[in-house]
Amino acid sequence: MTFPIITAALAGLLLILQQVLMLSAGTLRARTGIGVGYADDKNLERLVRRHGNLAENSAIFIAGLALLELATGPTLAVQIFAGVFLLARLSHAFGFSNLKGSHGKLAGDGATGSGTVVLFRAGGATLTALTGIALGAYLLWVMVPQLPF
């Protein structure tokens, strides 16, 4: 059993991303004076959701990937899972980069940007889910034969 270096590297990148997203929400909180919640501020809601979504998806993925890497070593499969998950999370965060991405609003409704950001958000969310399902299935495929019954 070796130390899960790929998982550790992914965790480092996700930690940095998590802090960047937290600071962007915190900066807007400071500017608006909103301490808790988002008080119907759509931009603050967008930043809080972007930060929270990464938090709710990353921890369980990192745990599963670490278990897989401990069981199999730093295989190509571990590298692919790590890379795809990172791509999915970056895509999702970019999709939340403006109100069109987070709320589906048109530019005339006070949002800027194109429908491309909506695709990044949806694609990132879909890829996150598919990668998590695939990791869970692969982890079971590797571990079930080793069960003591």
C-alpha cells in the first residue's frame, strides 16, 4: 500500500479552489453588509451556491479516490478519475461565473455573458455526477472480490 499521491495532489488543488470560491463570496458579503444568507442578492446567492456545491461534492469524492488509490496504487484509472473530476468542478465553477450561468437570466435582465456559461454549469454538474457514479462502481468492482465472504 502506497501513499495516495494523486489524491493528495487533487485535494490540494480542490482546497485552493474552495478557498478562492469562499473568498469571492466573503468579499461580496463584506461589500453588501449581508452577514448570513444572501438577502435576495442574486450575485451573493450565486457565489454561495458555487462554493457550497464544490464543498458538498469534493469530500466524498476525495475519500473514494483515496481508497481506490490505496487499494490499487497510482494507476491510470486513478489519474483519469482525478483529472475528470477536476475538469468537472472547474467547469461548474465557471458556469456560475455570472447570473446567466447560475439563474438562466438573459443579458437584458441584468446578467452578462452568453449561454455558453450555462453549458459549462450543466456539463460540470453532469460530469461530476457521472464521475462519482463511475468511481463508486469501479471501487466496488475492485473491492468486492476481496471481501471475506
